[in-house]
Amino acid sequence: MLFTCEQPEGQARDPGELERIIGQAYEAGRARTQTGTVASYIPELAKADGREFGICARNLAGETIAFGDTEKRFSIQSISKVLNLAAALTFLGVRGTFAHVRMEPTGDAFNSILKLDTVSDLPFNPMINAGAIQVMSLLSNIIDFEQLLCFARAFCMDEQIQLNEAVYHSEAETGDRNRAIVYLLKSKGVLQGDPDKTVDLYFRMCSLNVNARSLANMGLLLANGGVNPFTGQRMIQTDHVRILRSLMLTCGLYDESGAYGVWVGIPSKSGVGGGIMGSVTRQWGIGTYGPALNEKGNSAGGIAALRYMSQALGLNIFA
Ligand code: GLN
């Protein structure tokens, strides 16, 4: 016989095996939480318990596998940058968005002002604070918070998402660096909306309360080319999905995106609330929650769990 019919490499053979592998990914992540610390520059985030950890993985075959603290609500933080960019692409188009923000990784911290002041007037990409704030300035002219909240609920397939008032107020009180960014953008004449309204919307979107399951849903919708797999409804255009996932891969973990690409290789976005959202084309949406962060501000446990899962199931897009 010339050809044999084999399972694609890296695919698990049965649901029991998937459960075992994701259980091991959970253990790897949970063990890793000990190496991190919770964010404290937003005082409300310092109240999180760094030992908490959870992973929720959902695939397009309809399986959901969850371990640990997957129902616990926490603030989405920078993962909202994906929502903001998706909304901008949907309502303003590719050109209308990328006329105002670039598509390049920075190699700098998420809240850096360095390159914005010295290298380029336009922010480098929408996955860092400067770029997300710029995107929000565009949105601030055409959409209000309630509409963005509806958009987030639909994207995450989670009607329970609410504004975490305590986190929002904590951010608004201490967010001077983000105010510096918005006013720097204004001083350069590139900001597209009112600075105070823009940064307020940015803080609100960072303060949405999600859980690991909502993040898995977000990843799953992207893995499914922008279509909600449960209703069949298209939420995001296919070409926008490609843009979102490309920027997640190159910029989604800030100045750790390169190493993450090598060791995990799953388009993902992190947030300082402890979440990571990952999306494996035509296969998985993955959400992790582990508020103990590494020195780059990414969830220590989340990275370890995603790395384990990626390697065990052959999910690295370059594998
Ligand atoms: N709200 C946070 C900030 O602007 C988001 C940062 C993050 O999650 N990396 O600093």
C-alpha cells in the first residue's frame, strides 16, 4: 500500500488523553505560579491571590476541558486590546485603523513611552498601551462604553461580563503613565479623539471582569475564523481575524513575544490581571488565569501551562 491514513501529527487520540494532557498542563502552570508576583502598580490588583490558577480549553469538536480556578472573575486588562482592535477594524476598516497605528513589535515593556517619543509619532502596535490608547481614540468618536461592553460580551460569548468598578477606579486613580501616553499622542497631533474620554474608555475596557472560560471562548471564536461556533453567527471578518492573530503572535506578550513564539507558538494575548487568551487555528480556544506574573508582566503559570499544552499536542504554528 502506498498511502496509510494517519492521524495528523500531534493530535491526541481520545478525549481521555486530552484530559490527561491538559491536566498536566494545569499542574505545570500551578507549580509555576510560585515564581511570580501579583501586579501591584494598580492597587486593586495587588489583592489577587497569586496561588490561584486555572485553565479552560475548548475545541471546535465541542469539547471543554477545565481545571482549577476557571470560574473566578478577574479583570481582562490588556487582553481588551484585542477587543478594541477588533472593534476598530469592524467599524473603521483596516485602512481607517492602520492609518493611525503601526504593526511592529517594540521589544519594550507594555507601558513604555520610549519609542513613541524618540522613534515614531505613531504607536508601534495596538497590543501595547500606546497603540491601544490610540485605537481607543478612534473608537471614542463613534462608540460608547455600553456598546463596547456588548461587543465584548458577544466576542467572549459571555453575557455575565461586567465592569469591575473597584479595578476601574483604582486604575483611573493611578493611571498617570497612561495619561502621559494619551497627552504625548495629543502633543504630537496624532491622537484622534478627546484625551480624557479616550483614556477613560481605555481604563474601563481594561476593567472588564472575565474568567478563563470567557477567554477560551474569545480564542475559540478567533480559531473558528471569526464565527461563533455555537450559533454560526459571524462576529469578525476573516481578514480581520488574520490581523488580530498575527499581531497577537508578534506583539501579544510585549517584550516576551519572541521567546513565547519559540516555546509556545500560539497566537495569544496576556493581561496584568493574570489572564492569557490563546487561539489555535481551527482547533482550540484557551484561557488561563494565574495572577502571579513574571518580570515582563505576563502570567507565569499561564505561560507554563500553554507551553506544556502546545508541546504535548503539537500546537506551535511553526511545528
Ligand atoms: N490597564 C493596564 C495598564 O494600562 C493594562 C496593562 C497590561 O495588562 N499589561 O497598565
